[in-house]
Amino acid sequence: MLTTEEITEIVLRQRLPLTAHIATVTRNFHLAEDVYQEVCVKAIGQVGKLESPQHLMNWFRVASRNRAIDVIRTREGRYVGLSDEAMSILESEWTETSLVPDNDRVDALSQCIESLSERSRQIVRMRYFENRSGKEIASFMDAKIASAYQAIARIHKALAECVRRRMEAETV
């Protein structure tokens, strides 16, 4: 059985993937952070019940998904998000990869974001940390909504290419 210290260490080490999982349900980074913190406290209450890190991760994903849906229903009256089937597919993928450290990729992404222009970094900040809509980003850019989405797509492509190059350079 996992101890309090082991549970704490695992959920802190897996913070980014767990928060990303919750954000797929909430579609709001700040709400995902709130749910993550709440479920971390509940996880400590599971001392003596969780047998392994994988058991903890499975429990955490289910508990956080359920809590996120409950919070959204309380705030908005209903949950309109990914279907149970889509969430099951995502969860099976996360189960296979959740305990694999990916700090190198996260570090590469951070460096790649820093290499973007100030304007592109601001667009990333608005979209993924402030949960701004395409319309709001278009307004910031003083452009049409389609142009905002094209800019986001170009940023995605540039970041993906940058991360790929950095990861390949590390394996050489």
C-alpha cells in the first residue's frame, strides 16, 4: 500500500499530465488546477487503499474527471464535453504512458516557447493559460477570427517542429 509520502510524491511529479487530463474535461486551465488541488487532498485520504503508483493514477484520473464534471454542472447546470467513449479512449492512452517521465519534452517545449516572438508568446498565454476565445485573440491581433486560428496553427506547427528538433538533438 502507498504511504502518504509516496502519494504526495507521485501526484506532484505527475502534476502536468494530471492537470492536462482534467483540462480535457474542463476546457479551462484554471478550473483544472482547482480540481487537481482538490483531488490531491482526497488522494491523501486514500492512504492504505492504493496498492501501486498505477492504481493511484487510475484512481486520480477517475476521481478528477468526476469532480470536474460535478463542478461544471454546479456552475453551468449541465456538462457538455467529451463523450464517455472519447474519454475512455484518452484514459487508455494515458494509462499506458502516464508513468513515463517526459521532463525532456516539457523542457524542450518551454525552451521553444521562449524562442517565439513576444506576440506569439502572448497568443499562447491567452489561449492556453487565460482560456481566451479565438474571437478575443483576433481582437488582440486586430485581425479576423480565421486569421487568429491560422496564427495559432502556425504557432503549433513551429512548436512541434522545434520540440522535435530538440528531442532529436538530445538523442544524438
